[in-house]
Amino acid sequence: MYRCTSFFLVLLFLWQFIGYGYNFSLPLLQAGTIAENEITINTPRYYFNSIPAFLSDVKEVPQYESMIFVGDVLLARNVEFLMRSKSVKYPFSGIYLPEFGISPAIIGNFEAAVPKEHVPTPVGSINFSVPAESIDYLSKAGFSHMSLANNHTFDYGEEGLVHTTAALSNQLVPFGHPNRTKIDSTNIIEVSNQRIALIGINALSKIDTDDLKEQLSEASTVSDYQVVFIHWGEEYALRHNDAQTTLAKTLVTFGADLIIGHHPHVVQGVDLIEGVPVFYSLGNYIFDQYFSRDVQEGLVLSAYFDEVMKINLIPVTSKRSISQPTLMQSEEHSKFLAQLAKKSHPELSDSISQGYITTDVEIATFDKVAIMLDINKYVQ
């Protein structure tokens, strides 16, 4: 079906090109490099948002040199109290995430809603309300993208989700939906001249496998890598369950190149499925859970994309400064990585112990589409 559609569109494109001459009025996407923290414009490129509409749906996308991923981020309940009593910058003052990547896109799971009328979340409540002004400090802390594909963005219903999306959209890029795939679930960004499809999925909600397959299939036609950022698993379970493994295998079959999980509030092991790294859970990043060491530890990933994926593992803790993540000290850092290696795939054990993963992955289908369309002919 898609091949036929693409072939028809290519013929239509060539017919228009031959019949009317080269008269592209499509906007150019400027590829940038980073020099002294400023973007220097280099080579212009075309970007096609989706193959079925590539003749008309072209838009600019953000450009970065790396990506940083964290787990659950909560700015409600006791975190809000600390922000009001200490400083609005308090949760972000222990670590400045942009220092761990080169011009990074920074992605987290936004574990709350931003309702139109904010009321501070009472102790013990799990209907999380975040004041809109807190979003400003997410942005100042370097965050660029926030997933809404989780079980809390509906805490204030559909209206709350609409307001949450609008509040985040002022300064960040929200992606994903709490109970649907395909709708606002995929965001395309460019990282070191590689197109990355960032796909948010809430697996705690019912997933239509056909929709999931279609979503990843479409993403693969316009990106070099497909990164799935997924809400799943069992809370506080230190090891992933069979359902996570089964779904991970399905996602890999459908085209995922990297899978990163959240929701359990603790760090789980790292798997390797047909060469694809699966981080079952990054644990908490900013949260107000203090009842065990495990919920006060998290894993930050700093990822680079080229012919290979290179992922640095950065363990963090908030037990010394409540709800304020900081880097683990040397001995604690080594112990954490050694324990993570023991519960991860054997082939990854040595590299995890050393704090990184490097893996070859097959480049997705965008290059094939580019060759078919011979896009480079039209790049000035």
C-alpha cells in the first residue's frame, strides 16, 4: 500500500518537475553546527514531514548535536512546596543537564497536569497539579521535550490535557498522548544531521498493535533512527516483567532503534534485543519519593547518533538533597553501574560497568526514500 502510494507520488513529482520546470517554493531547513554555544548556519536541506503528504507538508525541525534522556519529572506536591519555600530553581540546581551533551535536546517524562486553575497537590494525593509558571524553569534548566504519554497527564481530564499541552508548548515541545498512538505521538528532530523520530507511548493504556506498527512504519520513512520513549512496567519493581519484554520485542520488530522506559520510579536493567538497546526504566529524576534508596536514584542517558549509537550512562541521586538530583560520587557511581550491569543483558555487562553503550544499528528507510526521490539534486 505505502510502496504503491510512494511510487505514485514520485511519478506525480517527476511529472510536475518536467512539465513545469524546477520552481520549488518549499522552505529550507538549515543544518547547523555548534560553535561557542551559538548556531552557525551551514548547508540548507529539505525536510519532508511525511511521505503521503511530502509535496505539501514541509516544515522546519529543531536541530541538536546530542540527546539527553531522564525519567520521571514531577513538579507537584512536595516538589512544589520546596520550590516555594527554598527557590523556584531548587530542583534543578544540583545538575545542569546541558553540560552532559553537545547542544542537546533534553527529554523527560512530564508526570503531571497543568490545569487552568492550579491548586497545590495535597500530601498523599496522586492527582498532580503543576502551576504554569514552573514550566519556565524546566526550559531554563535546558529541557526541550516533554512526554505526555503517561498515566498522569489526564489527572484533570481532557481540558487539563489541553491546557498542559498549551502551557508546555510556549517554551518546550510536548509529544505523546496518554491513551492514543499516532495522535501527537511522534516528534521529528535533527541530531548531528541524523533525523530522529521521538515516539511517546503510554503502554499502561490499551495499545492497538496495528496502529503501533503503522506509526513506526511511517516514522521510519522520514527518519534515520526511531527512539521509543515509553511509559510501562510495574511501580517499584527492580526488574522488568515479561509484558515489557514482549512489547519491546514487538517494537523492535516494527522498527524501533532505541527503547527508553519510565514509570516504575526505580532503575531497571538494560536489555539488548536484536541489537537494539532497551532501557526498561530510568527511574525518577525529580520526584518527592523518599522511602527507599532505589526511588531516590535515577539514570540519565547522553546519546549521540551517527553510523553507530553512543550512549553515556550517568547515575544520579537525590538522597542527599531531597528532590534535587545530583551526580553520584565516585565509589557510589561505580557500585551503581556494577549492580546495573548484573541485571542487564550479558553482552552489555562490561560496557555498562564502564558507563557507556556503543551499538551498531541498521539505518532506517529514510536514506532509501531519499535515493528514490534523489532529494540531493534539489539541495542548494
